[in-house]
Amino acid sequence: MNSNLLILPAIVPFVFALVMLWLRGREGAARYLALLSGVIQSIVAALLFKLVLSEGTQTLEIGGWEAPFGITFVADLLSASLALVTSFVSLAIALYISVEKDEPITHPFTLPLLQLLLSSVYGAFLTGDLFNLFVWFEVMLITSFVLLSFGDAKQAIGGAIKYVLLNLVSSVLFLTAIGLLYGKTGTLNFAHIAARVGHLSNEPLLIGAATLLFCAFSIKAALFPVHFWLPASYHHTPAFVSATFGGLLTKVGVYAMIRTFTLVFPLQGTWLQTALWIISIATMLFGVLGAASQMNFRRILSFHIISQIGYMTLGLALWSPLALSAAVFYLLHHIIAKTNLFLFGGLAARLCGSDDLRKQGGLYSSHLPTAILFLIPALSLAGMPPLSGFFAKLLVLQAALEAHSLISVICMLLVGLATMYSMIKIWSEAFWKPAPADAVRPSNRTPSAGAYLGVAYLALFTVFIGVGAGYVFPICERIAGELLDQGCYIHAVLGER
Amino acid sequence: MKFRTSCYSLSGASAVLCIFAIWASMNLDAPYYLAFDWLPKVGLRISFRVDSFSLFFVTLICGIGSLVFFFCAGYLPGDKSRSRTLSILLLFTLSMLGLVLSDNVLLLFIFWEFTTITSFFLVGAKCEKKEAREAALQALLVTVAGGMALLVAILLLFMAAGTLELSSLEANRQLIQDSPLYPVILILIAAGAFTKSAQFPFHFWLPGAMTAPSPVSAFLHSATMVKAGIYLLARFHPILGETVLWHDLLIGIGAATMIVGASLALARTDIKALLAYTTVSALGMLTFLLGLGTTLAMKAALVFLLVHACYKAALFMVAGSIEKLAGTRDLDRLHSLGKMSPALWCAAALPALSMCGLPPMLGFIGKELIYEAKLIAPTIDELFLLIGFTANALTVTAALLAAVKPFIPRTMDSPPKRKLTLPLLAPPIILGIVSLACGLFPTWVGDNLLEPSFQALKGEPSQIKLKLWHGVNPVFILSVLTLVTGALIYWIHSYFARMVSVVERWSSPFAPERLYAQLVKRFVQFASLQTRLAQNGSLNFYLTVTLCFASLLLAAAFFSLPEKAVDLSLLIHLKTSLIILGAAAAAVLSIRAQSMLEAVLLLGVVGLGVTLFFVFYGAPDLALTQFLVELLLLVLIASIWSRLPAFRPDTPKREKRRDLFAACILGVFLSYFVLQAVFLNEHNAISEFYAQNAATEAFGRNVVNVILVDFRALDTMGEITVLAIAMMGIMSLLKTRKTKR
């Protein structure tokens, strides 16, 4: 069960980042390298996914130090699917920026840093070690902070500082929790911790550690009321950077939450479950209200991320096989649809010369293919069948109904309606409304083939996850089954020990 | 030319399909099924059922669709978004066909949402106009809200019955009706149907949707899409129907819709708005009949569906042609159109006769059946009869207003004759002729189209023959009275319209469209206010909330502990307590520091305290590292001293108190949990493995070093990456500073 494939998704972008840095200044080459990197990541991730799908959880003991003493990479179906989806995002973004003329890259470090970011995301998804997860979090944090600080506007720096400080709080809490856990269990390997925690329930120390991890991951996932860093910063970066952030960063937090609170501290029946339920509902409502109040394309999307994270954690809080598989389905759908919408945000801004919806307009009459492609992720996010978002919401709704959680159902419906409202606002303002008379139009108004390919590539998956729900959902059900059976994970990592 | 060709070919294809549907309906013995699995977990299957009731709707959709596509060839050229409109119309037709052919309710719902979204794009076809965009949004939000109710109902239905196939749900009827969820399911399904079919109080989106081009109004908003709710209710009648709740809900809402729609119609001067309100009224009538649910009422509903589709689509097309002819749809300004285009008058008159219910049109038969159904229904109040009568009379007036008033001359001078193209004239005339033909040969229509579909719906024959002439009986007298009353109201309609307007103005604060507008406005206001308060841009506020969040959860964790005792023996150590006291004092003092230097030095003291801990507890290498870090920090700060911004310790007192509180709470609870760590492992820590194997396996004496570079080398690589990236960030920041200078 030891396969070197596990580390490759993290290694490939890392190596490419180094090559790009070595070729510093040759931006054109960097774009092609990003493309190549995306292709290789996709191949590697697909192979890994296939392996895990057919042969079950895979592990890799880094440096040959057997678990739990060394660092172990673990790819169960959840990690492998997330890595796969990440590789889709990576390739789509590389396509989007592949043509030089339409996406100016303001800083020579941008592309290498983006590769490092991807590397850390893969690392976080695939590691089976609590401290190593922390390290990947740190890489992710510093990379995204530096990327955010590249924006030349003063607000961009302000946003970046808010981003990094609030996330550092998360790091401190995370590190404290690791310390406490190590103090109690004497180990850092997820499976090993889980095995040892299983014997000691209700220990004050463990409850403290669980709570701290919960706080840390809540901040990472941008749950209400610790979401502030997200809307403050995301819209200040170039579109393809914010697309990567919007698609992946918070989802790593959600992943960490799902992993920790199924494997190490199963949520069921604890007070944290109730807390997560309340927080999820509040997050859904708050996010969508934020989206309704904004007039900036990408800021609306930022608030939507928050709202949708609420759906995923609600799935975790409802805690049933169906709810968990719904949460995982939501996670996979959301990464793709959200990345794509951010790319459209960039496209619209480029075509209209502004990010502000009030200054945009007329794209429906002037750019029909763009408009039609936009509708796929937008309607998917709003929950229109038969796109991926419809099934994601349907499944969470079904789970809530089965749990007799009337409040969840009502909130979900209200949030769904408000999501539709704000998506239509974007459509109505940027696409339907005639362009304002005083708008300054950029001279070049044709999106390149690369940009089309990038967004179409992701749109394809949005359609596939929806139309092929009968194929995707059973995988999510299998994932939920794996998550609920802690013994299976522990056994895969530690063997009979 | 190319556009016209596509219109004609679509029209031809629909016509062929329509004829095929009629043929199939005549020759279909048993329903035809086709099914694949999609997502069995929620009961979703791609399953279709072709029975005569579906085929009846297919006939309607394709028949009207064919004429509408034909009409498009005359109406749409000149519109720059014509191809888009036509493509979306085609998509709509396909979704509508899918809707009426689905056997799986969830699949039906998916098509239902398709029709909603295509309708959204068609209503907003003139998207450069603000009203069109707003009307589209309104229609969408109302129907999507209803759609959500429907979705919940479907999921509940699945929970109650374990299946979502209409054919098997009928078999489970008793199970569903006995389920405690039954009232919820029924009300939610009805909510979905009512929003789609523009029932009071959700009716307001339909008149708003009249910003759509006329062919769209004729197709979606009179003949087909708005009937989807009726179709749904009819399909669910065998499953959920014949209970008191079903009866009361549908009859009540139907009657209200009927009378509200018909009265408001007369106060409109825009022909399309007038027609839209009569559509609302007609839909109310259909709901009412489904609520009655008797054999006769169901049959009457089927007949009326056909009648209404024929005359209303025709009149909408006429309205479109009038607009083309005269450049306006305002009834106050339209006159003498009869002289301008006699053919158009003819096209308007035939359907209007059917709408009035005059023999020998099909409309007459429909109205007779409806009256008969109401008269012999066992459980109906006289009030409802009166409401029905009034609504019918008002409909007669509306028909006269729409199809007579614009055509009669008001002045002596005769306007020039103008010719309308064939595609603008032919479809309404054909629909008029269909109404007439159906009225003349009711038995053929009844036996071949309506009776099979009734049987498919109810599972038993109705034994009701359609006849044009029943002799003079109470029903006939009622029909005649309706006509006379309608004509009388037409004569005084300006007074009536004024009266309705007054009532409307008086009740406007409670009007549903007003409530909708208020709701949206308040929602956006609330959202903005809420977001301004929460996302206020102050980092200090964000940090405080974040810390409070953590403290709150830690506090909750603390209170959830059954055993809260903590071992403080560690603190009793003299050395330890001295270090802690010293560090704490330095921390407190640093808050009150008056200059940057003071603050930095005091924080250095805190760091030194930590270093001493390491020294006393056997970790000299860590102590050294910590000490170097502290020193480096001091050096760094000293080296950029001159560039640091001025030190401003003057935070407002209130804020300071707030921050102090947050910090203290977090500190207390965090310390509590950290103190718990004093009782360490009962397990062997993995560090023992490191100590034992560092020299033998990894060939290094310094265990810490071996951990860093071998056992856990990946962590180290990650941290080095962090440092490298931070350096890149700093480099680029310094560079931008330089270039700016």
C-alpha cells in the first residue's frame, strides 16, 4: 500500500515553482510551465484517484520512517478526490492565464508563488500528520499573504494585513492544540492520535484541544463570526489569484474540520456538534446577506463563499451518512463552481474596465458565449437543476429533513432564495443592463481562447457533477462510509499495531 | 430570411408532433414507460410515462407552439435579439414537454425549474429596459420560492412513500394520506403550483411578465407554462385529493383568484395586462374545478383547459399584431382598427366569441360544463356560484374590451388600410377556427382527446358526452344571464373600472406586489446595514471578535467538563512562580508603555521568561534558540527604528476596556487547559523512538537535529519554504518602495 504517487501532487508544483524562480523574468515561459504543471498534476492526481478508488486507502511513509514515528501521507478517497479537484482548478487557471496579452502578470513572483500555494494545498489534503498539516497551513498562509501584498493599492496591503493577522490567530490556536494533544497522547500521526484518543474520552485536556482545533479551523474555513479576513482581502488580487484563493483556501479549512471531527474527535453527541450547527446556520445567513448588500462582482462572490461553507459544515453537524456525503459532494462542487465564478469576475472586469457592477453592463448583447458560459457556474451556485449545485443543496436538504431539523430546512430555503437573488443581480447588472454611458471601455474586448478554455473546462465539470450525480454521489457515499469508520483509516495507516 | 426559415421549420416540426400526439392519444391502450436510474438515493430517476393525459398536454404545447413559432416569423424580425428569443422558446418547449411526460416527480421538478429559468430569460428579453429586468426578477423569485416549497414537498413525499414515480405514488395513496406529513406535503405542493399558476396572492408576477414579447406571452404566460401548476395539481389529485384540506384549499384560493383577476382586468388599459388578468382569473377557475374534484368538474377542467389555451393564445397574438399595426397597446388610444385591418378584426372576433362562451364555439360547451359542475356539486356554497358567475360575466366584458373596443371607429375619418403579413394574421385565425370546429364537432373531440386523457388521469371513464345543445335548462339560463350581464358591464365599464381603481388604491398597502417590493427593499436594506456593522473594516474589531469567539468556545468547553479541578502544584515551585510573575508583570507593563522602545524592551522580558523556563526544564538548545530569536527581533526593530511610524498609544478607553476583557477571558481559559497538560502522557510518546533510534538508524547523536533533518524532514522543508517565501515578499515590498521613491 506504499505508493510514491501520494507525494507527487505536492512535489510537482513545488518543482515547477523552483524552475520558474530560476527562469525569473521570463514570464512567457512561466505561463507555459504553469500549463505543463497543471497537466502533470492532473495526470498524477487522476492516477492517484484511480488507485485509491480501486484499491482503497493508500499510505506513504516519508523517508521510510514507519508510522507513527515519521510523517505519513495518507490518501483515502476523500483526500484523493480533493486532490483531483484541485488539479482541475490548477489546470483551468493555467489555461486562463496562458495567453499573454489579456492577463498581465504584475509581479514576477506571482506564478511561482501560485505553484507553491497549490503544493501546500495538496500537502494539506494528503498529509496524515497533524503537525505536518500545520506546516502546510503555514506555507499556504505565507504564500497567500505575499500574493495579496502584491496588489499595489493601499487597500490591498490593508486587506493583506487583516488577512495575515487573523489567520495567525488561527495558527496560534492550532499550535496550542497540537501541543496539548501531544502532551496527552504523545504522538502526532492522525491515525495514532485517533487510536489513542479512542481510549480516553472526556478528558479535560482532549476537550480543550478539540475546542482549540475547532476554533482554528473555523477561522481557516471562514465561519461566522470569524470570517472577517475573507471579504476584506480576496477582491484585491488579480482574478486568477483570487480564483485560486476562493476555490481552495477555505476548503482546506473545511477539509481539516471534516477530517479532525470525524477521525480524531467524532462530533456526534458532543456539545461541539450543537455549536457547529448553530455556527453553520449563522454562517449561511450572514454570508448571503453580505452578498446581497454588495455591488462589487468579486466581493459578492467572496461573501457567497462564506454562505456556502455554512452548507458544508451543516452537513458535518447533521452527522448522518447522508449528511456527510452531502457535505463532501458540496465541497467538490463548490471548489469548481466558485473558482470558475471568480474567473468570470476577472473576465467581466477586463471586458468592462471595472470590477464594480454599477460600471459594468451590456455583456449579454456583446459577449454571448461568455454570458452562456457564466450561467453554468452561476446557476449551479444558485441551485438550478441539473447542475452540480442543485444536487449539492438537494442532498443537504434531504439530510436536514431526515434529521427533522426544521430550522435548518427553513434557513436553507431562505438562503437559497437569497443566493438566487444575488446571482441574478450579477447577471442583471453585468450582462443585461446596457453599459453605462460614461463607462471607459478597454480597447481590447475579446477574451482569448485560453480564457474561454479555462472557464469552459471548469464549466464542463460543473455539468458533469450534476448530470453525472449518479456516478459522483456513490463515491461521496463511500467517502462518508470511510469517514464514519475510524477503524478503517487507523488500520490502513498503522496496520495491525 | 434565415430567421424566418428557422421559425417555419420549428413551426412545422411542432405541428407534426402535435398531430402525432393526437394520433397516439387515440391509439394508446396502456401508458408507455421509459426509465433509467439517475440518483436513486433521493428517488430521482429519468423516467417518462406517456399516457393520454400527458399526450393531451403535448397536443396543447405543440399545437400552440407551432402557431407561436409561425407567429414569431412575423413578429420578431426587426428585434435584434430575435434569434436568442427563438432559441430560448425552443428550449422552453422542450422543457415543457419533459415536464408533462415525466413520471418521476423529481424529474418533473427539474423540468419545472427549466421552464422557470427559460421564462426568466424571455420575460427579460428586452433587457435594456429596467422594467423588463425587474419583472423578470420578480417572476423568477416568486416562482423559485414556490419551486423550493415544491422541492421540500417532493422530498417529504419520498420519505413518506419511498418512491417518487407518479404511477407508484397513486398505488400508495392511502399510505401518504395517513401519514402525519400529509398536510405539509399538500400545502407545499399547492404553494408550488399556486406560484407557478399565478394564484392569488402570488398572481402579481404574471401581469408583470407582460414585458415579454407577445409570442412569449401567448405561449408561456397564457397557454402552457402557467398551466404547469394546474397540470401538477391534476396529477396529484388521485394521490392527494378528495380530502377536506384539498377541497377547501383549492376551492378557496381558486375562487379568490377568479374574482380578483377578473375585476382587476377591467381596470387595465394595456390590452396585454388586461388579458393577463383574465388569464389569472381563468387559472383560478381551473384550480377551483380541481378543488371540486368531482367527475364532472374534472372533465369541465379538461375542456376549459383546451378552450382557454385556444382563445387566450390567439388574443395575445392579436394584441401583438395590434401593437405592430398601431404602435400602441393602450385601449384608450386604440380605435378604428377594424377599418385599418378587417382581417385582424376577424382574427380577434373568433377567439373572443369563444371567450365569451357563445355558441357554437367550444367556449360555450366549456362554460356550460362548468356551470353544471358547480350546480350539482354536493358540497358547495352558493357564494361560490355567485363568484363564478361574476367572474364569468367580467370575463365576457374583458373579451369585448379586448376584441371589440379597439376595432370600432370613434371618429368619422377613416384611417388608411394597412396590410399585416400572413404570419401575424394566420395563427389567431387558425386558433379561432379550431375553437369553432371543436364546438361544432364536440363528440369527436370529446371521444378522441378528452375522454382518453380523463381516463388516464382518473383511471375510470367519465361517462360524460360533450354536446353543443342541452336544451333550455338552468345551466343554459345561467349562460345567457352571464352574457347579458357581461354586455351590460361593458356598457358601463368606465365606471366599473374607476370603482376598481379606487378599491385598488385604497387597498394598495396590502397588495401582494407592494408587499413583495417592500420585502425585497427591506431585505437589501437589512443586508447592507448588517454587513456594514459586521464587516466594518476595523482590524481591531475583527481581532476582538475572533478572540471572543475562541474564548466563548473555550468557556463552553470548560463548563461542559464534569471534573473541573486542576493541579496547581507546578505553580508552587519558587523558580517557576517567580518567572511567571516577572513575565506577567512585563506583559502588563508593556500594555501601558508610553514609547515604542519601552514596549519592545518589555516584550523582550516576556521572551526572556520563556527562555528561562527552557533553561530550568532541561532544554538548553531550545533556550538558546529562543534567546537568539528575541535578540534578532530587537536588532531588527532597532535597524528600522527611524522608518517606523510614530507610536500612538491613545486607543479610546472604551475600546481598551473591551480588548482587555477579551484578552483576559481568553487568557484565563487557555491557561486552564494548558495547566491540564501538566499530567502528561499515560502513553509512550513517539519521542522515545527518536531517542533510541537516532544514533543507530539515522546516524546522528543530536536527537533534535536528527528529528529536524531526518525523522520529520518534511516539516523542516515546509518551514524553510515559509521563510523563503517570506523573504520573497519582503524583497518585493522593498523593491516597490524603492521604485516609488
